[in-house]
Amino acid sequence: MNKTRKIEITVELIRIVAAEAIAYAIALLTLVVFSDEPVYIIQQFILGPFSSMRRLGSVIKLAIPFTFTGLCFCFMYAVNKFNLAGEGTFMVSGCLTALVAIKIGDTLPPVVMIPLLLCVGALVGIILNAIPALLDIKFNANIVVVSLMLNSMLVFFAIWVLKYKMRDPSIGSLGSYLLPDNVLLPSILGKMRIQAGLIIAAIAVILVAILFYKTIFGYKMRVVGNNPLFAKACGINMVGTIVAAQLIGGALAGVGGSCEILGNYDRYKWVASTQHGFDGLMVAVLARRNPALVPVAAFLLAYIRIGADVVNSKGDIPVEFITVIQGIVILLVAAEEFMGKFKKNMIYKAAEESLADDKKKEVKEILDEAQEKMDMAIMYLEEALAHIRAGKASTRLLDGIRVDSYGSMVPISNVAAVTTPDARSITIKPWDKSMFRVIEKAIIDSDLGIMPENNGEVIRIGIPPLTEERRKQLAKQCKGEGETAKVSVRNARRDGIDALKKAVKDGLAEDEQKNAEAKLQKIHDKYIKQIDDMLAEKDKEIMTV
């Protein structure tokens, strides 16, 4: 997740909290005028849902269907098609899930039956939401009107199925036969009476969030909803994307209806609209169409509802007043400009910080590249000085000499043991006697300037003492190699300064440039000193008799 996306999610969470705080403040001021116990009422409203495990369980139980229908409407919002059939879908999917469970529930084990019934709910949701979607696409019907009318029809259809297909005449009220035990969702939090629908809802949230922000289809949905002209120009199948989004949303609402029946009821009893579908619409608005925020919004809405019930039972305030608080929260969250400036400022600040980080990274890369070039100069100098003999035996004097070994040119140390038995001689003992002549010839042909001695067992190179004149020549040679290394270090500094000047043109601050040049100069000075130290040490070695 990029920084901008994190800011957007953070701000949306802050919006929800701020909206709730403002609503509570308005409520408190109003209650001061109309209620005898305003502080007590607000306290019960805020803390009442957490006053017992049973009430907290009620909040979570209520948040489960809100989550499913909220996810459903996130898809509708994503493609900018307000298919409102989620309410009827929720009710009918629960009804038909119960019907199938009653008819065949005893014939299959729970591990098979429960997934099957969830698939029934999803299939019902797909079919029902396909009706307004296709009418909109094929006949240009107003999808809002069509889906609202469909909801009314679906409510009556569910009641008809209950009355004539699965009514239990042995009970006084209108209800279905008992659901078989093997189709009921297991309890996962016994004290709070929470069922496994919570786990299914959590999985749904994760999958939908991935679909929205990590897949091509999710990208297409968002493009179609935000900029249809751009989507069309990009060749996106708009009709297919819009219909698919609505069908997936319908499937989620259908699964929600199935979970609600199988998790919280022993028989189907719904004889009126549950309103969970329309609650999902509010959840999607609260979540700003972001599926990752749907659980938060669902919990908040459920929390307000349970808080309203607590206040209604313990206070002198009607439940309708709490509905006003709920409305204020939703209106503030839905308002585009509410905390909009705050979000923009945070995004701008993050963008500036990101740009600054990029420039710091660029400066570091420039300095690292310059330092790498300077390291190469030091390595070159070390190699050059090692091959300048100072009157003492060293195996490194042979490093530049290569011999032919089975068609490959390799160092002498690869084909022989090279040692310095004393300060004035180097001995070479080939592992293969056939290499004696080859090694001897290679030494003679090199610029070492010393004739080797070959006794058939070892090759010996005697290091003659240096004359004063020769010492001065070698010291001068070392100085020349050192100057070459210094030129390379200076060139690396110059290239770094040029790169920093170019970075200024691309947006790097001049202060950053000056600081970087100062660091580059310090690096340069360090390597120049290192070269001087190496030359001084080598000069001492050469001049020591």
C-alpha cells in the first residue's frame, strides 16, 4: 500500500470518529434542554453497548449482516450504479436458504451442507441483482426505480414462500419448520453468542479488498465508475464490468442473508423487510466505498443501534432521537468537504516528504558512485605499488606474470608453490615438472628484470640490492602512479559535483546540493590522504637500505 492510500484510509477513519464526536456534542447540547438527565443519557448511549458481554455480542452480531450488505453496495458504488436490490436479496436469500435446508438438510453432513447453503444464498443474490442490472443495460430502465420496486416484490415473495412452502402449522406465529441442527453455523464466542458468520464476513472483507485494489478487474471497476469516458477510450468492456460488479455485490448480500438465518435463527420468521440491505447502503457511505473500512463502519452503525436500544430502555429519550444522531454522523461522513482540506494537506505533505526522500536517495547514489570510483583508484594504486620491487622479496612481484596451462593463461601461483624463504629470494616449485621451462620463460620475458635460476627442483629468483640511483627511479615511479590515482579521485569528485548540479535543475534544493558537495569534498580529502600515506610507506620501503 502506497503512502497516499494509507493517508486516505487514515483520514477516513478520522472522519468517522470526528463525525461521531460532533454528533454526540450536538446530542448533548440538545439533551441539556430536553432531558432531565442529559449526562446519564449520553453516558448510556456511549458506554451502554460495552456494559456487558451480551450487549457487545449484540453489536458484533448486528455488524455481520451490515458487513455483507455494505460490501454489496461498495460494488454498486464502484461502478456508479445504484442497484438497491440488496434489501430484497438479503431477505429472499435467507428465505430460500431456509427452504433448501429444511428440504435436504438431514441428508448431508454439516461440512458439505453449510457451504452448499452459502452457495444457494450467493446464487440467489446473483440472479436477483441480474434483473435490474440487465434491465438497465438492455432497456435503459432507471436502475434505482427498478431495484426499489423489485425489493417490494421480493419481500412479498419471501412471505409467500414462508406461508405456503415451509410454514410450521404447529406454532402459533408465522414461522417455518425448524432448521436441522447440521445446517446451523457453529458458535465461536460462547459468552457473546457470536456465530461463525463473523469468520465468513472477515474472509469476505479480505477477498473483496484484494479484488478492489490488487486485481485488474478491481482497477477496471474503479475506472469505469470514476471516469467512464477514459474507460471507454482504454477499451475496457464497460457493460461486462458494470454487470459483473453488480452480480458480485448481489452474491455477497445473498451470502449475508444465508449467514444471518443459519447463524442466529432456529427457523425462518421474517414477515417484513429486515432493513439490513438499506443499512448496508449507509455502511458503504460511512466506509467511503472502501471495502477495507466496511467492518469499521458496520461496527459503528451497529454500535449506534444498540446504544439507541439501551437509551430507549433506560432513559426518557425516544429511539427516534438517536436516529437523528445517526443521521448527523452519516451526513458528516458523506460530505465531501468535511475534513477534505485536512486530507489534501496531508497528501501534499506526504508528497513533499516523498520527493525529499527521493532526492536524498539520489544524492546518496551520487556520493556512493563517486566513492566507488575513488575505491577503484586506491585498488589500482595498491596493485601498481605491489609490482614495484623495493629490494625485498615478495610473491606479489609475480602477480602480473601469466603462464600457459592446458590452453589457459593463469598466474604462476595456480601451477606452483611460490614462497619467500628469505628477504632476498623467491622460490617457485611447480607441481608439474613440465611447467619448469614454461614458468622460467615467462619470468625471463616479463619486465621483472631478474634472471631466474632453475636447478630442476625449484626455480629461484634472487632479489639484488638496489642502488641509490635505482631507488630514486623507483620512488619517482611510485610518485607517478600516486599522481595517476589522485587524478582519478579528483575526476570522481568532479563527476559527482556535475551530477549534483544536474539534480538541482531537476528539483534538488540548493542547500542540499551544498551539503552534498561538502560531504563529497570530505570523501575526496580522505582518499587523497590515503594515497599520500600509501606513497609515504612505499617510499620508506624503497629508501630503506
